[in-house]
Amino acid sequence: MKILVLVGSYRKNGNTDQITGLIKTALQNEAGQHNETMEIETVYLGHQEIKSCRGCRVCFDRGEDKCPLKDDLLEIKTKMKQVDGILVSSPVYVNDVSGIVKNWIDRLAHVCHRPEFAGKCAYLVTTVGSSPTDHAFRTLNLAMSTWGFHIVGQTGFKTGALMKPDEIFASYQAKTQKIAHNLFMAIHKRQFARPSFMSLMMFRIQQLSWMHAAQTKLDYQYWSGKGWTDPGLEFYIPHQADPIKVALARLTGTVIHRFVA
């Protein structure tokens, strides 16, 4: 099993990094208990070169490989595609994700049109002094579910200012162990094959959009090449979702598409 940990803080050994460190240790323990090999790679987004999006739409119209911004973004994306699951952690700044994380999301906007991460699990973590975390989670959830990820769960940690390692351990060991268990088991049991109502609905909305798009568009070519424009296809990958949930999600998506198309 391969996990990629994305730390959305510039500060190494800060609260966000310490929390993810506990989760990584717990993931290794989970793997050991199930006699499974665990590979974990950590990328500190704040220490990568991710330039600000120019809004030029080259990634949409010609492909992300044609992006004029030559930096570390596509290398990070490649790492995301090579793993089974992702742990995304961000401090909360002004009630939202850090600017580092938002920049990463902005630069992957093309994946909102061409979901490349179906069949992969993601867990979302935030750290905050005292303010609410709901908005930060909405930002992460909307982006990553649109990209095709199965969102296993989300957990916020109130840490105040910088906590010492022994304080972090004493306060949050049990909580981080639960996160690791849930993420590990979601991948192990292939929970991504049981998509949520929201994921099924979003697939239907996009399916209808690209079915009727110009065949010269890159997005249409991507969806058509995957076989996703087949009217009878219900999701990006073979799934085990409840038929009633699928039917309701497709109906809802069809209705919404009529208003947004």
C-alpha cells in the first residue's frame, strides 16, 4: 500500500506536521497488524515551487503539460497518481485552507474537468488555533471529490499556538490512530467502490456536460477515451453502490445539469 502525505504548511515540525507524523506512525502500525507493506512519502507543499495560476486556460484547452508555468506541480500530481491513498493536511488561516494548499488546488483545476483520481482514497486533516474549520473542509471536499477521490473522512484539531511534541502525543494519539485505521481500512476494503451520493451525482452532471460538448474539446476526448460518455455508465469505475442511491443521484444530477448547462 502506498500513501502520499501532503503537508500544507511551510513550517516543518509545526502543529500540522506533528499531527501528520502521528498519523504516519499509526499507518505503519496498521500495516504491520495486517502483514501488509506500507510505503509513505511526505511532500511539504510549502517547500515546493508551485507558482500562482495565471488563469490562461492552457491546461483546459491544450493540456496541463502545455502549462507555461514550469515548476513542481506536475511532479506532485504524478506522485498523487502513483499511490493508493492521500492524506492532505492544512492549517486553517482566516477560516480557510492555507494559501499554499489553495494554490495547489487552483493549479489542479483542470482535474475538475478530467477526474484522474477515481479509485483512490483521501483523508482530510486541518489544524487550527480556535476558529471554525467548516469552510476549510468545504474547500478541500469540493475540490478532491470533483477530482474523483473517495473522501474517507475529515478531522480537525484545535492546537492553539505551537504545541510541544509530548503535548500533541498525549492529546491526540488516540484520535490520530483512528484516522490511520479508517484510511487504511478504506483502501484495504476498497471503499472507493462504494461511492457517495454526491460523487455519483457529480459524475452524472459532468457526464451530461461532456456528452454534449464539442468533440474537438480536450475534455470530451478525455471522457470519451475513458468510455465515460456512455449513457448507461453510472460511475468512473465499477462500483457496488446501492441501486436506489444510484438512481436518485443520477436523477438529481440530470435535473441540476439542466440549470447549469
